[in-house]
Amino acid sequence: MTRTRVKICGFTTVEQAVYAANQGADAIGLVFYPPSPRHVSIQQAQAIVAALPAFINVVALFVNEDKTIIDQVLQQVSINTLQFHGNESANDCRGYSLPYIKAIRMQNDTNIAALSDEYYDAAGLLLDAYHPDTQGGTGEKFDWQLIPKHCDLPIILAGGLHADNIDQAIQTVQPYAVDVSSGVEHEKGIKNNNKISNFLTEVYLSDRHN
């Protein structure tokens, strides 16, 4: 049976991150982007990471951040994977000796094949909805038909996912993983345990259909 991995992004409290991990989330996303309502300080991130159970992948999200700031985070927080959500070049992403994910904001002319070549050593391409003023976490989905049937890199599907549409998303796209943030919140930055549980249950049930 193919298993779809789940990353839940944008935690701001220890309790909700631990709850998601214990319910079966594979990865916990921490946002180090000050304009975001889901932004965490280094101290918040340290507390969250220290409380997580074993085998949970901690993903740090940055948007066009200065290398010195990223280095400061990595020196103080135990991070497994980096996620770049801005206009970072492949060389920018490669500068930290950690696996990285490159987020792509999908538009009609987005060339996934060319991006797969450019970011050939990425751990995955995260495909999200395009919004001119917001770098992810918009709660908006994009046209999944824009995703090619074949990609050389693992596809992580994001953008407007929630418990009511995740089965359709998985059956349509067959992604390596899915990434949810606003779809399991009752307000920006505040997760909802019931929504987390429902989302993870729907992913599990969808995988059983494959």
C-alpha cells in the first residue's frame, strides 16, 4: 500500500505540535518568517522540538531570508529539513548541508520539469497556490491539472487542503506527501485538534483505496 506522508505546518505551541505528532503526522513545520501569523521565535521552536517524540521530521520554513539568520536558527534549533518559500536559487538552498524542499507557487506557465532540473538535489518540490502578496498559508487551492503526471522529484501537495478534499487531492495527484496549515486551524496560527485528527484520518483512508 502506498502511504502518503503528511506535513503539518505553522505550529506555534508545544501542545498542538505534540498532539499532531502523536496522531501520526510525519513532519512538523516551523515558520521563521516574521510577517507570518505563524512565525515562531527561536525560543518557541526550541520548546516545540524538545517536546516532540522520536522519528518526527522538523522542517524550518524561510522566505528570502539572509544566510546569517538561517545559520543562527540552525545553530540553536535541531532542524532536519529546510523549506524555502521565496525566490531562493538552487545554490542558496544548497548552502546548509541539510535536505531542502523548494516551494513553488503554481501558475499556468509554471514549468515543473525545468524546476526539477534546477533544484535537482531537492528532497521534494512543494506545490502551493500562487498569491501575489502572500508566501503560502493562504488556504487557497490551485488547479491540480497543472501538475505533470511525471516528475523527477517527489511532489508535496499544498494549498487549500482540508479533511473534505484531501481524498480527492490524493486520488488525483498521487503526491509523495501533503502539506496542510490553515486547513487544520480555527484561526491563523492556532491549530484545531479535531481538524488535525480528521485530516490525518482522511489521508489514511484515502491511502487504503490506492
